[in-house]
Amino acid sequence: MVWIGGTVGMLFLIFYLFLISKNLKKQKEFNKGLREINNTKDKFFSIISHDLKSPFNSILGFSELLNDNIEELEQEELKKIAASIYKSSKSTYDLLEQLLDWAALQSKKIEYSPKKIDLKALIIENIKMANFNAEQKQIQITDNTPDSQFVFADQNMLNTVIRNILTNAIKFTYSGGKIEISSAIKHDMLFLSIKDNGQGIAYQKLANLFNLNIQNSTKGTNDESGTGLGLILCKEFIEKNKGELIIESEEGEGSNFIISLPLMG
């Protein structure tokens, strides 16, 4: 009887320790989740306080210069100031758009509505939108994707992804450079490639590209600003669409952003 009682007691002790271990594990996971939420919040406010403030400072500074000296400024000087105000305004708008999309994604307020999408039409639309910035840097965008290629994805999300990656390619490509868009099909997946011959990404930076806790802001070849938030958004949107974002890059050699997407639902 003593042996049986001792065995029962031992089993109870093991079970009790198991419950404690399980609760500790849950507590650790909960704490980890809280830390991730705090890190996300800190990153959000860091972007608002620093990256969003900088372009506004430029807009205010150039507007003040224009307001105080408009009668004395030459035509060429007015053109330069107008171009600077446009550049800062565009940067602010793009960042606000990314912040709103990212905040909506984090709070699960973005509706996921996949459907059959004409990829070629979406690419042409985004090239038209990107052409102004590309022409400013004399960058040639070549679309080698065939007609009648369809993917199964959320159109708004995919549009955001292509726009962000194309904008990035222009930002980090030198004047007179090239961007090539192509696609390939393997099994039931389509692989879309957006390749540039720009400045590329250093190996150390590439490993932490999607880490919110590490500052990934890099200036473009014409000193364009950025936060790295756009790529994080792209990765999350692609994964939401059952795909993957693959980045092949070498510093000084350019980058190739490859998006995989399902051909059918």
C-alpha cells in the first residue's frame, strides 16, 4: 500500500510539474507576443516621429522660401523649389499610404478577396504610374511578361506589392539604369521577377531586411528617403496570398525581387 500510495503521489507530482511547465510556456509565449506588439508600436511611432516629420520639414522650408522670395527668384530657381516640394510631398504620401496599409494589416482590417487577375494588365498599369519617376532618372523599364497570364490573388494587395517593389527598384537604381520585369511558370505557381542593375543590398542588411526591430532605412541613388516598411508590407501581403517573396541581391550588382503566386485557387 505504501508503494502504491508513493506511486500515486509521484504521478501526481509529475502531472503537477507538467501543468506548471505548460503554464510557464504559455506565459513565455504571451510575454513574447506582448514584446512583439510593443516593438511594432515603437516602430510605428518611430516612423511617424522621424520619417514622416522629415519630408514635412522640407515642404515647410521650401514653401517658406517660396513665400518670402517669390518676387526675386529666377525661373530656374522656382523650378528647383517646385521639384523639391513635389519630391517631399510624394515621399510623404507614399509613406502615409504604407503606414495605413500596414496598420490595417496588423489590426486584421484588410479584407482578403482573391480572384483571377490578369497579371500583364496590372504590370502595365503600375509601369505607367512609375514612369514619371523612372524618366526623371532616365531609367528604362522593360516588361517581358507574356499576355494572358493569370494568377489567383487579392488585386489590391498584389497591386500594392508590384507598386512598392517597382518604386524601390527605381529608387535604388542609378541614372541611366535598367529594370526588367519577367515571369515564369513552374507547376501550379507563377514566379514574377522585378530585376534592376542598381546599388544592390549588402549581405548583412539582406539578412535583417524584414526585421522591424532593426533600422533598415537606406537612401536611394538620388538621396530618396525610405523606411523599409514597404518591403515588410510586401512580404506580408504575398504570404497572405499563399506566395513567397524571394530576394537575390549583391552589393554593387543590383537586386532581383521574385514573387511567387498561385495560378489557381
